[in-house]
Amino acid sequence: MKVLILKKMRKTPKYYIGKHKQIEAFDVVLDFQESNYNLGTAITYLLRAGNKPNNPMSQDIKKAIAHLEKELEHQQSKNLNHFEYFKSHHASATQTTEQDGMALLYKQSDQEKN
């Protein structure tokens, strides 16, 4: 009952609702990127870009880019940490000069198949 009351009280601004199908940006994000804050937020900024009063489109695009860059940093950090773990647990990995951890994983996997 409390959730229903809160939902009725919440008014979504028009700049977060699509013009043709009346789909809320929040619902799109939940459908595609529920578990990724940065991607979801970037999508939301892009969906509303140019529609929020007194807010230029370029500002929303810059905000989306900032969240995408943050997500790229996060993904690169995860890949680097994974590569370091792999390198410390597989002696053959330390004999290569490849910087790309994923390429190293695929190379190792291909060698094991042969």
C-alpha cells in the first residue's frame, strides 16, 4: 500500500518520457542496464538530451560522456586486475610481453586446445 501511494505521488518530468510511446527513460534503463549505474545514467542523459528546460543538449551529452568514460575506466581496471591475477597464477603468462589480458587468455586457451 505504501509503495502504491509513493508511486502515485511521484511525478516524472516530461523530459524523461518518450514522445511517441510514452516510455519513461528509467524503464528503458531498467530493461537494458539494470545492473550498471554508469551505462544506465549515460542512457538516461542521452534520452533526455535537449528536452530539459534551460539545459542545453550539449550539457546532457557531456554528462553522458563523463559516465561512459568512468565506466571505461572501471572496465579497464577490472581487466587489468584480472590480467594481474592470471599472470601471477600461470607461469607461461609471464613469458609474454602482450599487454592485453584478454588476448593472452585467448592465446592460452588456443594453446591448450592444440
